[in-house]
Amino acid sequence: MPRTSANGCAAFPGLLASRPTACRLRLPMRFSKWSAHGNVYLLAEDERLTPERARELSTAHDTDGVLEVVAVDGAAAEVAIWNPDGSRAELSGNGTRIAARWLAERAGTNEVRIRVGERVTRALIKGGLVEQELGPVEVGPAERLQGIEFVPVTVGNPHAVVEGDPAEIERVGPLLEANPRFPGRTNVQVARHEGHGRITARIWERGVGETSSSGTSAVAVAAALGGEGETEVSFPGGVVRVRIENGEAYLTGPAERLE
């Protein structure tokens, strides 16, 4: 049975969208800038964003996107993730990790929940690292497009993982991202298995181009090349740890406030 706060509202059970408007806590308007492995986001509290406003903020602050805190209830929050071009992202591992770190500091706890769309992730703060549950990961059979073999992976958002030399990302990325096979475009990774549970990869993010790091890309690469168990994924922006357990993904990495 959900606990009840002082204002008579049931505490967040993982489904903030079902809470009445009167129960949503208002935050003073604030912005803060955060980084997760070189992925920089502006976190916006208490400002309902439009695509134009999100694009404007991302450009003005030179970020990889904007995290809009929609509602907060103790150690839980609902967050909308905006891409630099003003489109909405289904999920971002780095973005939710930042939101989790911010919320943990605000709530004074080491365990929080973040909801993005229909997906609720639980995160545990351990020192300077955030371990988060990203939910189910789906790996499809290998396909071939324009002479490029890839594995389609879904981690709340679409990915195409190519096994090969990561330096090929500049050629492969644009070709697969815009292929009609992906009506909403796709994120692309070119990855090389280094052995002993280690993978090196580079990322082509849809709507952005090459980016230094991505949490969901790390999960996609680990699922496609590593499978079940623990994998260390190295991007230009840093190293993250991924664990795939019974088809569920867990991601561990840092998140720090810049300003």
C-alpha cells in the first residue's frame, strides 16, 4: 500500500502520470549543467518546454540535450528528455543517470526512481557512481543494408550495432541512421570485442552525429556483442559497466554537476 505524504497525496509508486495535478510538487525555476562521460545536459526544473524552447536552451548552453523535470515526489521524479534539435528522446542512459544523481542529492538518499515515458528506472548511488536499471533489452537477428551487416537492438530506443573497426563510424553511421529501414532514424554503433569482457566502440547518435558517450548505446553494444553477464564498454568519453541479467539491463557510470 503506498505511503501518504503530509498533503494527503500517495507517494510515488513508479507511475507519476497517474497522480492528480494537485499532488505534483512545484519547484522554483532553476537550471543546472551536468556531465555523464562527456555527455552534457542542462537540467531544467519547473519549466514546461516546447521543442523550440528545448532547442534554444540546448544551443545557448552548448549541451547534448535538456532534461525537463516534470514532477517530483520525494525520491522519485518524472523526466522528459529533449534532443538538441528539439525532438523528444525515448530514453537516455546518461540522461537518466544525471537525473538520478540530481534527485538523490535533492532528496538526501542513495536510492531513487526516474520515470521517462512508460519506463521506470531504479538507480542506486554508490560513491561517485550511479548504478541504474534500464529495463528489458531486445536483440534481433543480424541484418544487412547497403552492404553493412548489423544487429538491431532496442533499449527503449532503437540501435544498430555493427561489429568492426570503430573508426568506421563516420562512414557507417550516416548510412544506417537515415536508412528507410528505420522510419524514425536509429542510433548506430561500431564496436570491436577486445576479449576478457571488454568492448571498444564509437557512436553515431540520430539527429546529432558522432557523440562521445551514450548509456543506451553501451547497453546495445554489450547485448549485441557480449550477451548475458558483465561487460566493460569503452567510448571516447569514458568507460561504463553493463550487466545483462535475464534480458534486463543494468548500467553503472559517473554523473557530475558542472555548474
